[in-house]
Amino acid sequence: MQAAVVGVTGYSGTVLYQLLTQHPAIEQINLYDHANGSDTVRYLDEEISAFRNQHIILRRYDAAAIMADNDVLFFATPAGVTSQLVQPYLEKNFPVIDLSGDMRLKDAKCYAKWYHKKAATVDQLAKASYGLAEFNTPTSNYIANPGCYATATLLGLAPLVLEKMVQVDSIIVDAKSGVSGAGKKLAASSHYAFINENAYVYKVNQHQHIPEIMQQLKIWDEKIKTIQFTTTLLPITRGIMATIYAKPKQDCTLENLKKAFNKYYVDKPFVRVLDEGLPNIKDVTYSNYCDIGFAYNEESQTIMIVSVIDNLLKGASGQAVQNMNKLFEMAENTGLPVVSMWP
Amino acid sequence: MQAAVVGVTGYSGTVLYQLLTQHPAIEQINLYDHANGSDTVRYLDEEISAFRNQHIILRRYDAAAIMADNDVLFFATPAGVTSQLVQPYLEKNFPVIDLSGDMRLKDAKCYAKWYHKKAATVDQLAKASYGLAEFNTPTSNYIANPGCYATATLLGLAPLVLEKMVQVDSIIVDAKSGVSGAGKKLAASSHYAFINENAYVYKVNQHQHIPEIMQQLKIWDEKIKTIQFTTTLLPITRGIMATIYAKPKQDCTLENLKKAFNKYYVDKPFVRVLDEGLPNIKDVTYSNYCDIGFAYNEESQTIMIVSVIDNLLKGASGQAVQNMNKLFEMAENTGLPVVSMWP
Amino acid sequence: MQAAVVGVTGYSGTVLYQLLTQHPAIEQINLYDHANGSDTVRYLDEEISAFRNQHIILRRYDAAAIMADNDVLFFATPAGVTSQLVQPYLEKNFPVIDLSGDMRLKDAKCYAKWYHKKAATVDQLAKASYGLAEFNTPTSNYIANPGCYATATLLGLAPLVLEKMVQVDSIIVDAKSGVSGAGKKLAASSHYAFINENAYVYKVNQHQHIPEIMQQLKIWDEKIKTIQFTTTLLPITRGIMATIYAKPKQDCTLENLKKAFNKYYVDKPFVRVLDEGLPNIKDVTYSNYCDIGFAYNEESQTIMIVSVIDNLLKGASGQAVQNMNKLFEMAENTGLPVVSMWP
Amino acid sequence: MQAAVVGVTGYSGTVLYQLLTQHPAIEQINLYDHANGSDTVRYLDEEISAFRNQHIILRRYDAAAIMADNDVLFFATPAGVTSQLVQPYLEKNFPVIDLSGDMRLKDAKCYAKWYHKKAATVDQLAKASYGLAEFNTPTSNYIANPGCYATATLLGLAPLVLEKMVQVDSIIVDAKSGVSGAGKKLAASSHYAFINENAYVYKVNQHQHIPEIMQQLKIWDEKIKTIQFTTTLLPITRGIMATIYAKPKQDCTLENLKKAFNKYYVDKPFVRVLDEGLPNIKDVTYSNYCDIGFAYNEESQTIMIVSVIDNLLKGASGQAVQNMNKLFEMAENTGLPVVSMWP
């Protein structure tokens, strides 16, 4: 197979490239440069110094050429950009894995409200298949790859919601993320002297992953009320920890929790449910794992779930490869790292 | 005044020493070495390299000599150690500021359960005055200085609880702390290669500040139910962020929240209530401030409070000096830094 | 005294403000906003969130008003900006402490070459007094405050060069700095995801502190040859470590080295020469100290000096206050922190 | 092939395990527990939480069983331990890759002096082949895998020394390392609150990699004098930067330097010589690359080389796999990551 990547110079594009170079089914990776308006040709090794032996041209972006020369396309382009590009691929039913947020929400108005950008058309949105890999089988050739916070949160909540174990208005998610989640663009909040030795709550009640999470939760249980979802920037480069709190519907035990989580994840290669204790972020960084632990506090009658992922792997490019594997009916874990990295 | 410090080589002892050197009422600081069983004399500059021009002897610990030579004593000794030392001072009603957790809880059994150590006697405990500086006036000469997490959490919750604005069983605190909170002792969780680029939930539902927080909350409103309180270690040296969630009792507005917080803090020199937005940790590190911001999410019907402190200043030694100031009827902010440090 | 600060929103301006609020001789600090071209009035607390209780106006910049209302002026403005502003103060012989690099070099051509900016005039440059506080007494009312790297390096080299202990062509300085040294401006190299977990050599053989160092070294010994000076950015916010290597002229011993360093620093309040061992950066951060240690390797016949400072204190605003103290004939350490901060 | 690993729970053992799971020639990895004196059986997933799905037993250490069941053995055991275990493998000429420092030095006295431990016998030492992979072809079945600092330094110096381009008494190496280089053992210098926001020069003129470097340099040019070699601990987990200074013998140009480096590395898969500029540490972390850049300063007549590696990959386990590949005559880069990780 030949794979096209648009947006390789961003963080998720870069990680995607790394993963694809190790994928046994990918013979060649072709890079396309959407952002470049000039005639100057760019090369991968000049953009990403860590890739200094990858002297690969970023080709001029051309949808027809991309479809002619490749078997699958990955969009690692920013929200607001991707939706401008999707039409030719949807028309031809060409396999696309879209890492941006543009095609995740079915409701165009909702998109415009949360993303403050022009939405794709309702027709276009209807053709995208939301690819939470552990739960959703592709229903079309266009996969909307989930957001990083949404992945960690939904995998942590799924068993509770599907099994209707928690009070529908009780869910609170205190999610923490590394700085790479905000992308490569320079910003005051990613300046080292600001975020180092700091923690910073941002986009208060306005994070664009909230409607994405709610859309999926309501598919699982339409009675679920809007969750409280808070995002805190941490002084780390990679990783997300979603700490989830909820009140149980009835008598809750650790045994019941364990049973519920194992029911959904026992056969999933990338979700590791802890027998006891809680995972930390470095358990999963540089891997495609989502590790999930839980505790129940009888005193406060509160379930706590801790779900951790690498925002750039399981929360972006790793899940994208996983979705490609599913779309092409390969084993779900083909070409993805088997073990985490430590230290 | 002359001030005695026992436990100067620990983190809070060290910061306390720094603060006392800048305090206009303190003419001399005398250091006492409780831990040293040997005959070798230790000097401050040999223990703390940052203090290399402070060639000050750590005197042999002797309660009678301490009382003879000083006007006030600070215990910066570990929990379990302090309680063994308190009796002579209580008997003589000698002024003590105790930074350890040993004398904070009135209930000796509760202490033993949460601290896994032998408690002080009920008589001794009864003589200690829990010194949450913004709310409690010393009722005795023995001040039990609050814990770091307890300070950030109680200051964030006080207006809500005193004004009975929140449902009594709805409080969830997701608190994050820097590594200095765990002290100088070597531990796997404070090894750089573990906690760097990581976040780590520890002492799940078992942190010893939970009963301390509950004891004070129940004084404010005896109907308050046990809160959910979670502690996450962050890769920073100093600072605590307590993110507090609660459901309002009745219609909640930002105006009401602001009114409640200003009611209690308008005249407090070390609590800064934000007009809008939320504070980050570096707003307060190296200062004695507690900065508090709030938000209300109508969709999820959740109040969110963010309360930040420097765990070693407002959460330990700064509040200890503040308590000394109160005990000796000086202005509350005497000798404490006026502005935060940035960057 | 009243002190004017121009450029308070930059890192060194911010730290300067903190220091001046604690200075016993400064009754009032007046802030002036040079950069603001608009009519909108700015306030300190809105610019620096850590200063949220400092609701102080940034006044319109006006040289005449500044001189009328103040006793001393601090420029914390960028290189290239300051030189445009100096003339009125030089004419009136008004006391100025200039933290920028604009007036440090006596040679205007040399300035233009290394700073890539237009230099002040030769007349203006002649009126500035280079204020390496431990060695230079003000010869005019205009103090050019030394650069951060220059301070650490010169204090580390001074005894060796003044005593002619090293071969004149053998000096190599491997200097490391925290990110705050590069200022608040957004740049790829201060993005958290770049410099975290990294080390980065920059401005190779082109750092603008090289001519500043050479100018002073040649005053001490005109035979000194151009040193090798390398700057490496470290993932820390504050602090500089200058590791200095040189070959001794004749038989070198630790005793001789110690004697030389103590000769120059024994009565200097802010230089701490180590009896043994080498200092680390945190020994001095948040203080005005420069700690210096040394070692001699007989095998390689190499002297190694390690000199550490806080780039924003001793390397900028702390030394600026020290220079103000000297200019106004106060004790050199007036208003400056007595002890370092730890941890 | 089946591979045995002794010492899997240390940092280099852990990384080695990760690499071996991805190696196409390794069918099975067998783990042996040398340190465990008790009867309790340990499992990999219980020791390393990041490996929580690797429920693999640590077998009792038994040299005969190891040789019977495996084709190659990796020692990831500490210095002082390995030498006690080597004899059976040397006797049987069994393939061993030894990551410890015990068998690198040919001179037993020198080992004892620098390691402060009992050396292996001269006979044993004679049978080991020092495996600087780019330069040394295995001369026996026992490969002494180079140290991390030695690898970065030797690869940076090799062309200069082999081509006799630098003055033999002029080499100074200012090397910086992440904390993982000091291993998992708890120590004051790896406590987060110490090394975070710090830089720390350690083992001044006493680092045990100095004789290892000198031994190899003298093979390349016996006239080389003892280098100055300084090690500075940085607040990063992984990575080494060796900044190397030397004076050229005769007229030096960038062209000559480039020619010399390309001569030795043009066909080496894991050394990337930069056409211009200098590498930073994150260019190579999580890869087996050594990136080398250089500059020449005509003013100071100093060559500067910057050589960066991941201390746990190219500086330990990655080079160990590379050496296994060479020993078994596979392509040198078999099973090793093709591209670096970023960010």
C-alpha cells in the first residue's frame, strides 16, 4: 500500500509518519504540502530536524494525484482546513483517515458554535464515520479519527454508561494534558517560561471536545446529561490523564466495576484494565495503549476512573493507524508498538 | 524576638528560615537539631548548599533551653515526631507554631487511622488551636498550622460552605501538587525519571488531609458530607492547584459566587479573588498568596473553583509566619513577601 | 526615593519591580510604557497575572516627566530601543541604570556587528559606565548593567586574568542558560515541546555577550586572546552555569586558586567562593549571589571554574539594584535578598 | 533466536526488552533474575508498570540453563556484579553482550581505581571485545558494550583523532546527561526537587568513562594526552550532549572537518553528520542515532563538535542490539527504529 499524508509537519503528522515507516503493509509514504503557497519546494528533513536523514519531498497538494498514487489518505491538517478539502475524496469514496476535528460532529451548527469556524456541509458530515476504534466499526470510507481528550474520556466512561451504572447527571471529568496537545503554533501558554513549573486551566467549559464526547455518550445512553469537562495544561510534552468522577446508580463495588470494564475491553489489544491501582501517564507514553484504573470511595459514594493515553498516539496518530488497520481489515494492532517505553 | 526552629533541614524548615531572616521582628533565629543522635555538630551551611554563607550551628535539642532562649518555637518536624515533643511547651503555655500534622485533628483515633502513627493524647490535642489563618483566631499559644492541601481546599470551599450555597454531598476536589509536598525523603515517586513527564495519582482516598478538611468543614456546616478528595503528583517542585467541583443548592450565578467570595476575603491580605478567569500555579509560587477563581457551567450545573497556593509558603511556612504574626498581634502580613515572583 | 521603570512587562522588568517593592529606600515605583502607541491605558496587574493585586498604571513615556518625578530611572527595554531614548538623560546627567545591552560596548562598530542594530553614538557610549558591580565603581550617572552571561563569566574569570594565572589563548567557556534569558517573545526555541527534555546550542560563536566579555577582559589584561564562548539553552526557567576551562601558566594548585579567588571576593557580599566542590544552579536561583567553585585536573592540566547565577537577579535586575545602591552610596546589598531560596 | 536478559528491571534492561520485542530475529526473550535471593517469583509486569501486559516470569539465574536455552545473553547488570558472572560464558565461548562497565577496560588496576570495585581477572578482560559499533568488529564472542558518555564522546572525536587534526593536549569535553544515566537507584541527586530547574556537575575529574575513552583514543593515536572530561547532570530523563573543544593542528576549515567526518560515517547507518548547524538532544532521543555537528571559530582557533545520543539507546541498549546484529552477521540496523521520535 501507498499512504498519503497531508500535514506531516505538525505534531500528529510527524508521529504518524514515524508509525507508518514501521507499518508492514505500507510500502511508501507520500507527503503532500497543503499549506505551501509558494513555488519553493520543501523537504521533510528540513522541516523536522529529528528526521534529518529523511530527505523526502513534500509534493504539491493535488487531490486527483493523491487518489491516483495512493491507497489511503491521512489528513493531519488543522480544523477549519480539512473540511475545505474533503469533497473530492467523499465523491470518489476514497479511503481517508481524518485526524482533524472537522468531520466528527454530525451537527454542523454545533461544530460552528464550538470550533468558531465554518462547518462542512451536512451531506459531507453524514458520510463520515466516527472512529472510536474500540467501539465503532467503519461505516464508510471516511473515518473521523477521535480527539485526544475524547478518546481518553470515552474509553474511561464507556462501560459505566453502556451498563447504566452511574447517575446521568453526575459525571465530572478533570482532564490534564501535555503541551503537544495544543500543537506547534507559538502561543503564550506554550512558552516554556509560562507552563514550566505551572498548571493552567484553559478553555473553561468551552473545549471543543465536549460536544464530541456528548455525541458519543448519547449514542450509548440518550439520557446522559452534559458532563462537566475541565482541561488543565501540564508541564509535560506528551500524555493525557482523564480523571473521571461519577455517582453510582445503585450499590457499587469494585467487583462490579471490574466486571463492567473487562466485559468491554478483555479482547481489545490497546486497552489495559488494571486489576488494582491507578495508571500514571508514563505507563502509556510512546505507545498506543489506553490504561484504565478505578476506585470506589464508599465514604463519598464516588466512583473514580483514571484513563491515560499518549495524546499523539492513541489520542491521534496511533488510533489513526488502528483505524486504517480496521478499514483495510488487517489485525487492529498491525504495525503499532507492542510495548510502552520506559523510562 | 528570638525564634527557635526545629527541623530546619526539611523543605518547610528551610523556607521558614528564609522567611524569618526577612522578618523585621525576628532578631535572631536559633536552630535545634532533634534528629541528630550523634555527638557530631551540624551546621546549616553544610546541610543546605544554597545557604552556604549561613554558618549557623544546629544546637542540641533541649526543651528547657529552647524556652529560656526564645520567644516562639516552630516545629518543622515530621508527623509522628512532633507529638513526642509537645508536652513541655503545652505545660508552660509556650508559644508554638507546629507545621506538622500531629496536632491538627481533635480526634486521636481519627489521627491514628489516617496517619498510621501513635496520636498525641486527647488532652494535648485539646490545647492546640487549628490555625487556618483567614478564619481562625488563636485560642491558645499552640497553633497547629494547617496542611498544604487543606489550606488550598478550605480557602476555596469556605464561602460556599459557610453560605450554604452547595449541595452537601456534591463536593469533589481534584487537587494537584508539586513534588516538594512529599518532602526530602528519597522515594520512587520523587525520582526524577519517574515523575518527570508524568502525573501520578497517589494515596487514593487515603490522604491524611481528608479528615483535617472534614473537621473544619463540619465546623462551618455540620451537614457537609465526606468530600471526594484526590491528590495527583505533578512534575513541578512547588505549588498546589485544588480544582473543586460542587452542585449549587439553588439558582447559581457568577454574581452570587463573586459576592460570597468577596464577603469573606475582601479584607484578607493573602487571598486574591479573581474578578474573572482562573488562576494558574505560577501566579502564587514563592508568595504567601492564595488565588481563587470560579466558573459556573449552566449546562452541567456545576460550580468550579480553582484555588492555588505555594505549598511551602501559604501551605506551610508562610502561613506559619502569618500565624506567628497573629499570635503576637502584629499585622498579619509582617515580613512576608508583598508581590509574587515571575517568571 | 522614587524610581522609574521603563519596560516592566518584560522578565527583567518584572523581577526589578519585585525587588524595588522590597527596597527600603524606594518609596514609590513609577512605571512608564514606552511600547504602547495607542491611547489605551495599561495596568500592571492586567499585564502580569502574578501581580494581580498591583493595580498600577503604566504612564505614558515622557523623559522630562520621568526626570521631574523620579530620582533614578531603570531601562528594562530591549536592545535597539534603549539607545533611542538615552539622550535626554545623558544631557541632564540623570541617574540611569540600563539593563539593556545598548550602552555596554565602547566601540559603536562592534555593537553594530554583534547586535545587528544601529548603535548609540560614540559620544553617548563614552558617557556610560560599565557596571560589573564587584569590580567597577560608577564613573558617571549612566550605568550600563552587564549582561547575564557576561556577569557569570567575568566573575568566574576575573581572578585568573587579573592575576595572570592562565595561558592567554586557552580560555573556553561552556555556558548554559535557562529559557527566561531569551525573553518573553514567542520563539520556536522557547516552545515547551521543543526545549523540554532537550538541550540546544544556539548563536554559535555569535553571542552578543562575547564582545562585552572581551572588552572587560582586555581591561584586566590586554594580552588575553578571544575566548571560545558557547551558549546552551537548558530546560529550566531561570539560572546560568558558566563552566570555564583554562590552562595554567605555571604550576597550579588548588591553594593558589583559592587564594586568588578569595583575594578578590572575600569582602564582596554577593560572591560566594566555595571552599571545596562546585556549585549547582539552584544554589543561587531567586538570589543575587554568584557562587564560584573550582577544580584543577593535573592529568589534563586544566583549571575548571564553575560560576552560577540567577540570570534575572545577579544577571540583570539584582545587579541593577546593586548598582543603584552603589551609585547612591548605600550599602551594596540594601534591599536585596539575604538568603537563597530552596527548594 | 532466543535471547536471555539479566537485569531487565534497570533502565537499560527495560529499554533492551522493548527493542528485542521488535527485533525480527528474536523469537523469544527469556528473563533471568540475578538479584533475587528469595523464593518469591517476580514477574516483569509487576516490576515495570508500563509493561503491565507483559506477564513474563523472571527465571532463577542459572548460567548453564541460560546457555542451554538461549543463543545470546545480555547483561544489563550493574558494574561490580557482572564480573562475578562472566566466567562460565567465557569458558564456553557463549555469545554475550555486556552493557555494564566491568569488561571494557583491559587494565584491571585501572578498573579498580576508577570503579572502586574488584576487577575481573586479566584473563577474563583479555577475552572481551570492546564494541564501539562503528569502529570495532567483534574479535570474540564477548562484547563489552561501550558506556553512554564514551559512545557520544568517541564518535565525536574519532575523525579528529584518527586523522590527527587536533593538538594532542587540547581536547576538552563538556558532556551533559539526563538523569536516567545514573540509574534507577534512589539518590539525592536524582530527587526531583533537587535536579528539576537545576544543573549539577558531578564526579569532577573522576568519571569512570574517562579511562574507557582514553583507552580507545590511544588505540587511534597513542600520542593523545588525557582529555579534560566534565559531566553535568541536566533536568531531562534521557539524552546526552557531548560538547567537544579542541585546537586544530594546522589550518582548519569547515570543509576539512566535513570531509573527515564524512570519511568515517558516510556508510554508517546510525551516525548522521550534519551539513551545517548543530544537533540538539531531542533530534535523537528514542532512536539509535548519534548526530554530530561541528563549527570552527577562527577568532578563538577552536573546533567545537556537538555529539548527541539517547543514553539508553545508542548509549546502551540500542548499541547492544547493534552489536548483537554485528556478532550474528545481520544487517547492523536490523530491528532498530528507523526514524527518531518527535516531539
